[in-house]
Amino acid sequence: MLLCEIDNTVRLWNLDLDDLLARGCAWVHDYLKNNRSVQDEDRKLCDDVGTPRR
């Protein structure tokens, strides 16, 4: 999505949900795998999520 604001700022938003999910999982990967306070079943939340597009 392309958004043009009143101050002539243009922003490009990524609304591809599969890509956003993959980016989110890449971001929390180390936390889910290494944090002792994460429950075992939660460690696998992103196991079946693809890799983000570049």
C-alpha cells in the first residue's frame, strides 16, 4: 500500500501477511529458542513459518 500524507511524505506499507509473519518470527526467533521463561509449546510457534522476502 502506498500512502501519501498532507506533508508530502510518501510511505510504502507491506501488507503481505505471509511476509509479515515470517519477518515477525525471524525477529523473535532467538527469544523463543533461548529464553527460559518461554513455555515449551510456545518455542515452536514459528517452526512452520517461511523465511521473509528481501
